[in-house]
Amino acid sequence: MKQDSAVLALAKDLISRESITPLDEGCQELMAERLKALGFEIESMVFEDTTNMWARKGKGDPVFCFAGHTDVVPTGDINRWHTPPFTPTVIDDYLHGRGAADMKGSLAAMVIATERFIEKNPDHQGSIAFLITSDEEGPFINGTTRVIDTLEARNEKITWALVGEPSSTHKLGDVVKNGRRGSLTGNLVVKGVQGHVAYPHLADNPVHKAAPALAELAQMHWDHGNEFFPPTSFQIANINGGTGASNVIPGDLKVMFNFRYSTEVTAEELIKRVLNILDAHGLDYDIDWIFNGLPFLTGEGPLLDATKEAILEVTGYETDPQTSGGTSDGRFIAPTGAQVIELGPVNATIHKVNECVKVADLDVLALCYERILEKLLCK
């Protein structure tokens, strides 16, 4: 039987641990053991129900940080999986298991790349760090953001952060994320008066009142975007009103909507424009806002250049930097002044049943990570 590569073996070990958010189930301890052997100082930061790890080797600048998460989303119906989701299994050259692509495969590649880099370059410049959390897929309240707060309080800065999120679209490294859009959620309650549908003059239907305002919000052109970001997007995610009966006018209407916005507009500007529209339609309403993350961008510079060059050298093709997709923990790191890049496996199966990653891609990813380290810390 062919022996697993070092990356595949570690990925399997991580996947076998049932670390559904916010559980870590020993994943960080497994990584810490290997990093300790390389001379890393390990700091466990437990906030409420979330386990975080800050590991660092070296005292000086620049600081290169691998960032990622050990938690995974729930499996869904396990009867729809080819194999048990926490029993890592190779089928037709693909590693199957929850977290294979998002993102235990990346974590394994990070560790192996670091081991190989340090063995070859024991006197490298600067420092290498790992920022790992068990709450990226969940509320993200006690994870990376709390670690960053701790580091900022003691003025410990990250120069470059590489987040192992599955950035690739068709083949490993064809896309990297060099930024993300901001995310702003609104929870709107439009108030009316409940009543009988046969006596509408004795009620006040909030659905009828809100519909024109919602239509205007949905059709609004918020900005043009720019060379790095698409135009800001407004989407209604949830809407609910009524008792379930056909003869009752609802007393209120609840609407949850989300903005994914570019750097051409601020959250404060979006809020002001929404409120102006609601007020112009004469609605009686309450609204709460949730700030999920600011937009960030890593332009041309050492990290993006090193990433592009490494992918080209390892794979033979050029990568495409993009800012599309959802949010990541990079949004908590970038505001500190760090350059942030996301590079990881193909994302076609993430969060799905039968999540998988191409076995060969794990080794290619580790090579890319190693080359990036060389380009940034061996000058």
C-alpha cells in the first residue's frame, strides 16, 4: 500500500476530529505539538466557548502569519455521504471528509510547509506565526477578533497574513483573494395593526406599506464599484409576516437584508440612505444593524507579489486576484495594517455533503506555501 504523503497524513488526522463549531477536539493541540518541535512558543487563548491558538517562532519583524480555523460546519444528513464525514477516506484520488477543503487540508499544508521551510532555512529572517481559531464558521465573536484584540493590546503586529480559506475555483491557485467586500446586515420590523382581512379599514397591513420601500431598496444603484470590487449588492435574505391564517392581516413584517459593499461606500452611508428611503415611505419601523466586517484590500506589494510568483513557479499558470465571495477572518486582521491574502483549495464542495479535496492539490498547496515563505523571509 502506498504511504500517505506528510500533508495527506496530517489532513486525515485533523479531519478525523469532530470539531463542529465551536469545538476544536484537539486539532490545535495536534498542530501545537509539531510547532513546538520547531521552536514555536505556543499560547492558548480560550474565550468563552472558543479555543484559539497563537504560535510564534522568532521575536523580530517582519511577522508572517498563517491564519485559519479548525472548526467545521455541521455534516447535514450523514446518510447522503459516500463515507462517514469524520472518517477521512480517499476515493478516486480525492480525500473525502468534513473539513477536507474548508479548511483542514490547508492547515495540514501550512504545518508541513513550515516544517520543510525551517529545516532548509533555520536562520530565516523575521518571525513565523500561526493564528488558529475554533470559531470561524459560527458567530465569530470569540475567535480571531479576540486574538487580534489581545495582540493589539500588547502592540504585537502581523506584517503578512496568509489565510487558508478555499479560494480556488477550478484548479488549485487559479484564484487568490486579495480582499473582501464589507458585510452589513439589517433587521427591519415594519409595524402595522393586525385585523380581519374582511375589515381592512380597521387594520393596517405592514406588508402593503413596506412593499414599495423594499422594491426601491432592491432596485437602488448603490455605487459603481471599482477596479478591485464589484458594485455594492443589496439582498433580502429573510422575510416574514402573518399568522399563517388566510383571514388575518399581519400586525408586523420582519425583513432581514444584507449589503455586500465595496470601498466606494461606507456602512454609515448605506445606513443613512436606507433610513431615508424608509422614512420617505412613511413607515413605522424599528431596525437593528449588525456590522459583520469592513471591506479590505491588499494591493500590489510583497505578499501579493510573492503569492503570484509562487503559484506560477509551482503550478505553471498565473493566478487571478479577486475580492468576490463571502467574508473571512481576514477582515479582523487587515484593519491592524497587515497585508492579507487567502489561498487554499478548490471550493466546489465546501459546506456540502461529500466535501472533498484532490489529494495531489494538498501537496501542491504545501509547496506554494513553502515558496511564499522563502520569498518573504529569505531575502
